[in-house]
Amino acid sequence: MKLHKKFEHNLPGVYFWGERSDVDIRVNVSKFRAGEKFPNDLLHYHKTRTTYFCILEGTLFVEVNKQEIILTSESMLEILPMEKYRTKGVGKKGCQFIVIGSHNEHDKVNVLN
């Protein structure tokens, strides 16, 4: 057994557990209240990681391969390796969500617009 410490992400309102290579998956938790500024997320992809967005409450807007997806707690979004995506913002009532990565290795590639 190992208990993993919670860390602050470099984005405000985002937290994660386990440092790189310390755990096999990546888990981020984000909470943005109504009216809070949402951080700018660059368009990017992961070479080998599958990413899952799970909405606990509220609405999250995500762009995937130039298509805007509106996420609520009624569905989970799976983004496959090499698919270009970015989070765009939250609904008027805010949003709380979890992002799970299939591994915790750094394989993110930013896309130049």
C-alpha cells in the first residue's frame, strides 16, 4: 500500500495525486465556481495516453479535433492518443470534474495554431 500526496497543478483550481512515474495513472480534479476565470488551455495531444473527462457537476466545454463537445455528468469523454484537444471553459453555474490519464508519463505535445 502507498498513500499518495495531493499536489497543486500549475493551473489554478486543478489538483492531482502522485508525481510523474510515481503512479501508473494520472488523476486531476478541477473545480471552477460560477464566474471564476478559466485558465487558457493550449491545443495539444498525447502521444500514447488515453484521457477521460468525468463531470461531477456542471458543464465543461472541450474542443476535440476542431469539434466542440459539451460535457455534463450524463456522459464521460474518452480522448484517444494523437487526438488534438483543449478545455475551453465551464458553464454559467461552474463545473467540477475529474480527468484520468491512462498513464502518468509526460507525453504531451502542444500544437501551434
